[in-house]
Amino acid sequence: MSDQTGTHGLDTSGSMPRRQTRAVRVGDVYIGGSNPVVVQSMINEDTLDVDGCVKAIRELHEAGCEIVRLTVPSMAHAHAVGFIKQRLQETYRDVPLVADVHHNGMAIALEVAKHVDKVRINPGLYVFEKPDPTRTEYTPRDFQVAAAKLKETLRPLILSLKEQDKALRIGVNHGSLSERMLFTHGDTPEGMVESALECVRVCRELDFHNLVISMKASKVSVMMAAYRLLARRLDAEHMDYPLHLGVTEAGDGEYGRIKSSIGIGGLLAEGLGDTIRVSLTEHPLKEIPVCYSILQALGLRRTMVEYVACPSCGRTLFNIEEVLHVVRDATKHMPGLSIAVMGCIVNGPGEMADADYGYVGKSAGKISLYRGREEIRTVPESRGVAELIALMKEDGVWVDPPAPPGAAAGAPSDGNGSAAPIAAGGGGAEKRQTAGAT
Ligand code: SF4
């Protein structure tokens, strides 16, 4: 039969089916399954600075970061994590923590596994041997010997995590593949995937499945190719481990955010990814609003008001930029709502998407207010925002804004005037949804 729609099998429904994964518990948060995509970040304090770390972790958590990672380069740092966890439990709450262990970190990993909810290892560094500049080949036998060493080294950590019912992230980085992977597969997404699968198989042999896997690279194209290949390989072997998405070393500012949004958002739009971290060369608190914006834009989490606004043109009947700011200031405390601000009635009403409310230029000095696609009333522009609020009150939708400025100290702005995605204390409807999910 001919394809009269011209879609040639493309899914044009606009839906975004997610790859089916198992739920992996990290403290009181679950990654994967039917749970919302989890937001995480990493503090940059010295882990030996217990007070500093407790403060930084608490600030991140209050800003909406659901899992917090910290680096553990030595045994002293591993011990310090125990004090950090204890202090958090005593003074705040039991924030899910992840410990990052690196070069030859087996003993450190075993110690820190007692104190955290998840351990992250980098397969390229966990059993680390300095690259030999004189080496010209890696024979199958060399490869097997090194693989056996990795297996023996991983085994105690996996058994410990299994016994404690804790999680492991197999976190591959493009820039730190082992020498044998580079010899065998090259500096490629295939090498990254093989590096992860080798560790996955060790875990499976020990019947340990609390696994999350990541394939980070600073090049967006490499990172996306690696995750896609990994998902395909996992699915082919009926392995449903969740994926942690990130573009590593994304940099800062607008470009860092764009790189992260393309890499992370692109994969999420394909249905891949269960937890995300945006890595910016900025204060970690700045990462959280970016995560939430990516998730909100894809409709994966509703933590902010969704504003639909036209770019304006010669038909625009008011200063739309200014009005959008005023509307946002008045309504940004009502996450879940969708509000459109459109310049004219020619195209505005049709292009408001499925906004709950619309504020549309009607004629000079007049605007129309919409409930969904229904025009409700026309009012003078000077009363536009007040009348919009009045309409929401009539509908029983309006809620008064929270405490005045100062009460939500520590909550970051996304630089666009949007409120922090989750209020201080980790409250809010969205948050409760996460905590209650299994
Ligand atoms: S909605 Fe109207 S004012 Fe806005 S860009 Fe479209 S035509 Fe121009």
C-alpha cells in the first residue's frame, strides 16, 4: 500500500515513549521505571570540609537537586563522607548521596560504600595502569588478563553494595577509556559501550542489578552516539538498566546550556534517560534550573508555569516583552499552569498551543482574555494582568504567592525570572510525586 501521508513509518503522534527500565533505589529516590526523570548535581567543596559539604549539599537539595554527588579521592575523604552523611541526618535530612571514586579506588570505594547510597566508578580508571608508550599492540591474552583483574577488583565492591542494597553507577567517560579499550576499539562510542558492558557482565554474574549507566563525553555527537548504542546493546540482551545522561565539561554560560540541552534533551526526546546532570563550569546551584527547564520543555516534569509567547511582529499591539515579564511575575508561583501571551488575535488564539489561559492583543489599548480556546472577555490593556488574575480566581485556580522575598533564601533563579523549580525544603507537588514513587 502506498504511503499517502508521506510519513514513511515515522511516529508523528508527538508522544515520547520512554525506554522501559527497572527502578533503581538511591536512598529515598528511584531512578528509572515509571518514576520522573531524576535531577542530580555534584558539589565542588573539598570532601574533607565536612561543614562546607553539609551546607553545599543542603543548598543543592533545597534547590531541587534530588541526588548529590561528591568526590572521594582518598581514604580520609571516604571517612569524612561518613561524618557528612551523619551530620545531614542530624541537622537536615537523609539526602541521597553518591560517592565518586577514581584511580585504583577499590579500597576507598569499599569504605565509602558504607556511608553513601550509590557509588560511581569510572571503568577506565578503577583498575588503572599507566599507558605504556612503547606498546604496539594488545593481544587477546593481554586483554583477558586485564579484564580478569578488573573483575577481581570489582567483585568485593559489588558484593558489598548488594549486601547493603545500595546502587552502583558505571560511569564511562570518553576522555578516560582504558588503554586496552583504546587499542581494541579506538577512541569511539563502541569503546565506551564495551567498557561499560564489561562491568555490567561482572555485576550480572554476581546477580547484582542496582545499576545505572552513563556514557559522558564533551562532544555532543559522541555522547549521543554512545548512549544510543548502549541502549541498543542493552535492549538486545534484555537488560533494562536505567541511564544517567550528561554532557561532560559542557563549559559555562549560554553555550554550556545549549550543549547540555541538545545532548540531554535530544536523548530524552528519543525516550532515553532516567536521570540527568547538567555539568556547568559555574556554581552547581546554577545547574538545577537548567535541568528542570530541559525536563519541562519536553513535558517530562511540570515544575514551572509553562509560558507560551509569540516573538511579536508588526501586528503586535502592545509591548509583549514587558507584558510577559509582568504576567510571569504575577503567576510564576503556580507550577503546572500554562499561560499564553500573544501579540494579536489574527494568529494568537490559534497558536496558543493548549494553554490554560491566554492574554491576547485585541485592538489598540484592548486585550482579550482566554480560558483555553474560549474568549472570555475584552478589557483595557492597563487592567490586563489584574483581570487575568480575577479570571483565575473565578475559576478557583488562583493561589496566593508564597512568602515575600527573603523567605526562600538559597533558591536560584534561572536568569529568566523563573522561580526555583522546587521550593526550599524540597516541598511542592512535583517533589511529593517523586518521593512517593516506587
Ligand atoms: S501572534 Fe500575531 S503579533 Fe504575534 S507574531 Fe504572530 S502575527 Fe505577530
